[in-house]
Amino acid sequence: MKSFTFAALAVLLSAHTATAQLNIFAKLAGKKYFGSAVDNPALSDLPYKKILSDVKEFGSLTASNTLKWETVEAQRGVFNFTGGDEILALGRRNGQLVRGHTCVWHSQLAPWVEAGNFSAKELNKIIESHCGTIVRHYRGKIYAWDVVNEAFEDDGTFRQSVFYKTLGDSFFETSLRVARKADPSTKLYLNDYNIEGVNAKSDAYYNLIKDLKRKRVPIDGIGAQGHLIVGRVPNTIQENFQRFADLGVDIAITELDIRMELPVTPEKLEQQKKDYETVIKACKAVKRCIGITIWDYTDKYSWVPSWFEGEGAALPWDENLKKKPAYYGIVSGWIAR
């Protein structure tokens, strides 16, 4: 009966594409959610907030900035959860899951962490305090945490962060164990970009997760961010996701956007639509790929133009909150047989 309902909705969609809603189709495809990131200042934009709060479109929210170290613990031992609490409250009112982002990351790090020149013993205590405090604050309320973020270089070597240079690879175990202790119910992820397909970087995560599981370190999932480029989507996404699934972990696409070189043209929008469809289909095909989050849903609040000069238009809604062809590429990915 479920397959019949899905097929019927697909037929309806082909005739009335305006009725498409992304979280509904994700769930019909057997996934847990389709979600969006959000940064707190955008919540004052009421038309934006109305779409974000539609659980038929978005089944989960991720705080894009306000749970990062520089915001949460700008001064050692002084925690500020105002922004995270606001997004959690919004998600709970709407009936949406919330993902936590992120515990341990070399970027947007409070300056005191590096400036202190801490010993290995002291830095280990700092990680335990920071990660344990923020995860415990949201105990039982946040579905999953990106516990360690962007810990490898693209060539598969460890990033030379203050954490790695001081502690070696032991900081993965420390972070994951303290997060599990702080909230036994939340899902624990490692998260990074450029690991969507099979390559040196995704190989490094594959080997790390295999080693963590061998040592019985708690690890529930791998987050492939999905910051991609129009016309350059890897063709090994499904293969890569399946090998992680075979390790016994979930996979989530955590920060999806597909940017293009500006100006926007109809041809680029059509390719972007196909690229979104390709990514969605790869996730759909792997049972343990449990959900997808786009890194905000509208070009109005995209991070891309400020980081990649001359590039943008990466998201399924345009700057006027109108759906682009990419939106229907996502739908097509979910309903593909």
C-alpha cells in the first residue's frame, strides 16, 4: 500500500508540481528528514521563517553558526546558549528535529583555545568540558551532533589543527566518548566536505571509523557536507555511501548546496536541477543514508557569495524565496524509481 501511495503521489506531482513538499517526499522515500540550516539573524525575516517552519518542507533544523565554539564559549568556562536555544525552541514548536553543529572544529574557534598553548593534558580537559557541557545542555533534545568537524585535508592527511598537533588522533575518541556520556540518546557524527565520492579524504574517514569501531569508540554516523559545484558532482556518491553503511554507520548529507559561476543562466539552472537530483537519488538508494540538510534553503542567506568570488545561486529557493528548478530536481530524486 505504501508503494501504491508513493506512485500515486508521483503521478499527482507530475501534473501539479507546485504541490511538492520536500520533507514529505523524503519520508515517503524512507528517510528520517529533509532539513535546512538557519542562522539566527534570518529569523527576523518573517516570510523566510514561515517557509522554514513548514514541517512539510523541512523536518529538521541545524544552527549554522550559533553552536560553534567562538559563540558558545568565547571565554573559557563561560557558556552562551542563547542562539542555540532559540533555534531549538523553534524546531520543537514546529515538530522538527534539530541537529547540533559542532563540538570540535579548528575554524570559528574561540581564540583562547589556540592562544593558551595548552599541554596535552589541559587541552584534553578543555575538550571534555566544552563538548560535555554543550551536549549535556541539550540532552534528550537534539537528534544528532557533528562532534568533530573537518579534521582531514583533501589528500587524506590529518589537518594540522591545534587539537591534532597537541593530542594526535586521540581527540576523536575523547570527543566522542564525552559526547556519548553527556547524552546517550543523541547520534554522534564526524562531518566534513569533499567526502561525497570515493577519494583520499573519504578513504581517510572510512579507515578512521573502522578503527574507532574496532576500539569500541561510540560513532553513529558520517556527515558528508555536500558543498558541490554545478556540473561537477562526483559519480561515486552511492558507492561511497554504501561502503560507510557497510561499516555499520548512518550517513547524512549535512550541508548541501550546489553553487554555480555567476551570472545565472537557464542552462546552469537546468544542470543544477540535474545535479540535485543525482545527489538525492544516491542518498535514496542507500538505506542508511538517513537524511539531507541544505545549508539554508534560499540564496538570500547563502554563505557561498561571501566565500567564493563570482559564484552563488546554490540553493533551491532564489533570493526572493521563489522555488528554482533545483527544487524540482530534489523532488525528482526522491520519486525516481
